[in-house]
Amino acid sequence: MDNGKIFDAFLDADGAPVSGSALARTLGISRVSVWERLQQLRRQGVVFDAAPHVGYRLVPCLTHAHGGLITAWLRRIGTACIPIHHLNAVDSTNDETARRLSAGEQTPFVVISSIQTNGRGRMGRVWQSRDAGNLYMSFAFRPQLAPAQMASVTLATGLRLCARFSTPPALPLQVKWPNDLMCAERKIAGILTEAHVDADCLRDMIIGIGINVNGRRDDFPPELRDSVGSLSEAHGAPLDINKTAATTIATVLETVANFVREGLGTDFDALWRQHDFLAGKTVSARSAGHEITGVALGISATGALRVRDASGKIHTLNSGEATLHRK
């Protein structure tokens, strides 16, 4: 049953109540049937306030995403909809996306889950995937890019998400090379890009994104509470998780499409300088089994991290990771 017109009516109302009569006219059904449809949506986790002689009001969802509402938000944003596979729980959204690609599903599509039982980050680390109003998403593409470009896609995705969510402009979101989004030195999101390679071309590319949207620090293990944050903390108010998911989808689709056409883009350098978390800070960088301590100097034209050590030598790291150096 397509509930798109119901969701569109509520989003068009922008928080105001919509009468049952208006919904009945829009859908071409009786008011009793409208009530039954809303009850069905309530069982799926969509929340409505109801007032006699006034109507129904859609309550922003803070915890669990809903595929139909995400699609409605995409229409409102003006982004072409792609298949959205929303799951209550999955081992890993990246793994589920890989399985669907292996089964021949057409790209692009996105897998979203409220819980990951075996979520992972870079270097094989565990990605804490608590059911606390956060987003775990994986995007599937067949982009016809060279394998060496995969790291640049990750950087472009992180930077564009950072710029998109940095509203109002005073919100201090930054990108930590190569794949984290930070706010006030707390990690709020991470990106894990994986690919299957045929000869000299990416056959399948998966961009996995975990975003702490409304999660509280108390929901994380004690050892992580001093290093994690959330978008809601940064904004100072809870966020609608479906609108946030739609914004993320629109941003990733636009970023990948632009990257395939023109690479990092002419505005990349200026945006990176604006949102570079490591610039000018002393870091410990690890790559290919070696560790370098020095001052981060930004990135090269190919997205490699540049670090100047104590002797003045500048090192260029094409892969690896960097952390703030603690004396």
C-alpha cells in the first residue's frame, strides 16, 4: 500500500495539523479508511498527534527511520528517489549491500538499518551500532572509476556531508582525514568505503556511513564517551532522523555523480581548508607499518595527508590514519 500521498500531505503542512477530511479527499477514501491507514503507520513506528475537530499532526521521528518517510523527504528536497531497503536489524549494512550486489541488484541503492549486530569501521575495528536514534547506511554504486580514486571518493563524501550539515554556518563540523566527521573534537560520523575491482576498474563500490544523530553519550561504552558526540548535541536540539537520512542520501548521490564527472571539483580545496580538523595540529600518523609524528599541513591534490616532521621533512601519506598527538 502506497502511503506517499499521506506523507507528502504531512510534510507540506510543515508541522501544522491536517484534517481527516483533507486526507480523505487527497486519497479518495473514507475518513474511516484514513484512520485505519494511520493506525497501520503507527504500528510501523510513525507517530501522529490527533485532536478532535482539528486533525492529525506528524510528530518528527527521533529514533527509528521509516523508508516511506525518507522517500517523501527526498521528493521534498528535490532528489530523484532510489531504492531504499530499510531493515530493523542487520549484521552489517555494508555486508547486506554486498550480498545484494552479488545477487545482481541494479545500482544505485541504499541499505539502512536501525541496528547493526556486527558493524565495523576501518582497520577491522568494531563500529558501535546501538539502537539509539542513529543512522547506519550503505550505498551501492558501479561508478567506472580507477581503484586509486576510491580514497578520494571517501574524502569528497565526508567533506560534502560536513558542509551540508554545517548549518547554521557557525556549527563547527570538521573532517578528520581520511574518513571521520568531528565536532568539538568529538567523532559524530565515520565512513567505510569498500570495493570489488576488475582489472583496472572498480566493479562495485560500497560507501558505508554511520552517523550519530540523536544518540546520547551514555548509550556508548564508557571507554568511548569522552570521544563521541552527535549531530543533535552539535545543533542543541533533537533532529528528525528521516529528514537527516534523506539529506544524507541526497548529498551522497550528488557527491558521487559530481565526482564521476569532474573529480574532487574546483571548490574542494577551499572547502577542505574550511573544515580540515587536523590542519596545523601535531599528529601521529600511521601508514604501511610506519609511524610519523609532525604537524599536519593539509592534503595534496590527490587527497594524501601531508605531515612535516621535527626535521622539516614533509611526508605524504596516501593511506593510513592520523590521530592527535598526545605528549
